[in-house]
Amino acid sequence: MTVAPACSFAAPVAGAKAKFPKTISGKFSGDNSEFTWEGSLSLKGKRKQTTYTYKGDAKYTWKLKKTTTSDGLCSFSPATGTITEKVRLAVNRTRSGKRGYSYSGGNGSGGSVGEIKRNCPGESPDASGITHITNAIVFGGFSKNLHTFGGKDQGFQWSFTGTR
């Protein structure tokens, strides 16, 4: 993962006031046992009592890893799709020593892919039971300079940039 150059958002000396970004945007991707996905997000921030809270939309495309049953007789449809949903990110306003400013966020319960059908020859399509990408967007960590937010966690990776 490439890291953007340092910028002047973070406070240069102890006790100085940090300048938090107005927007955070970037790309993410992930995979689990059923899906792969990738997308982007754009969030706008608002100062709260102990955090800066960023809200906005994420848009991502998903793809089923297995498009047929193990015996190869039945197929799943749709096998790909696009999701747009609300995402939140909270950045702690207090710096945590050398680690920087802690942040976490995501989309909550996961992305709905609708109802994926199992299509078998000579049968009516039926529900496969696959309806969500669990934890499609979940991220957290530390930003030393309030300009870059990036990392990897359990098959999910992200790289976001804060701008004033």
C-alpha cells in the first residue's frame, strides 16, 4: 500500500491544535468465503464533543467467488452487482501518543446483495440463502498525520485521504 506524503493537518508540537480534514475519500477492497468486492467512498466531517464524525456514501461492486454448485449442475444469479450505502467514520480528537489519532468506522451490518437465486436445470429458481456481504466495510486504526488512513484487517484493505 502506498502512503501519501505527510501534510500539515496534524499539530506539529505538543499542545498545538490539530486541523482535522473536512473530507475523507478513498478506495477499499475485500473478500470472504463467498464474495470479492472493491469500491470507493467519500465522507464529510463534522466536529463532535470528543470526535470528528464523517458521514457519506460508499459505492462498490461485488462478485460471487463460486458461480456454480460444487457438482457444477446449478448456477447462482446474479453473480455480480453494485451496492451504494451509507458509511460512517469517527476520528478521536485526542492524539494517542506516537500512534496518532485513533479512528474506526464502516457500514454497520453489511451490504445487501438482494436475493441470489440457485438455478438448476428442470427446476424453478429458488433462494440460495445468500443475501448479504457480512462486514463488507469495516476499518479502524491510527492516523499519525490526519491525512492518510489505511490498513488491512481480515481480508479487507483500505486507503483513504483527508483533505481540507
